[in-house]
Amino acid sequence: MTIPNLVTILRFIIIPFYTFFLVKEDLFTAAVLYGIAAVSDILDGYLARKLNQRSSLGGVIDPVADKLIVIVSLFYLGYKNIFPRWGVLILFLKEFLMLLCGLYFLIKKIKIISSRIYGKLAMVMISVSILMALLNITFNTTIFMCGVTLSLIAGIDYLLYYLNILIKPYRVNK
């Protein structure tokens, strides 16, 4: 077990406590836990690169931990009408489709690319909007919708990338 993977596991441990404080509507404590999870996400990536401890396990569990805490957050914030439900639904559908595609590529042994710039920017915007919403800071919905837009752009970027890979064997060289 690598140090970065242990940091990622910390995020999995935080999620039930985070969820508990959301349900109890102790949003300040939930925001602190979300902030710790966000910092641990940055830290595990940094440590993996710095200590040369990138691993296939880390490549799987890191995005799962990220998605879980974001899904819990969006479900709560959509349920409470803090974020527009249609925006939350768009993100859920996009992530579900990406999960299905990822499983297909895993089965077909097609290399799954890591997060690209639009996906990273979308995640930052969505995470910032979640923290802003938990701390009742204005403009959280505006930041959230920017994140939704970037997430859709990232989805299209991934789609075009993988379509190119899937179509490549069928192209005729001239």
C-alpha cells in the first residue's frame, strides 16, 4: 500500500461522516470535512508524483473517492434546492455515461486516459461551488453552472477522443 493510496483511503473514511453532518444539517462541519477531502485529493496526486508511487490501484480508487463525495454533495444540494435539480441531473447522467464507457473500455482493454484540462477545471468549479453552498456564500449556483458547462465540454472532449480511437481501425489509408 502506497502513501498516496492511504491518503485516498482517508477520503473514503471521511465520506460517511460528511454524509452524517449533511443529514444533520451541520453544514459548517460538513464543509470542513469536504475541505479536508479536497486537500487530500490534491495531496495524494502530489505525493504519487513526488514519491514516484503512481499505482493502478490509485488510478482506480482516487477518482471513485472523488466521485462519491461529489455525488453525495450534489444529491443533498439538489434535494434541498440549493443547486438546480436539472443541473445535478445533467452531471449524474454524464458521470453515469462515463462510467459505462469506462467499463466498456476496461473490458475491451482500451487504455483509459486520465483527467484532461476541462475535466479538472469542471471538478474545481464544482468543488468550489459545493464549499460555497455549504458555507452559504452567494454565487454558488453561478459557479456550479460554470462547472456543469465545463463538465459537459469535458464529456464531449472524452467522447471525441474515444471515437477517434474506436474508428481508427476502420479508416482506409490513402
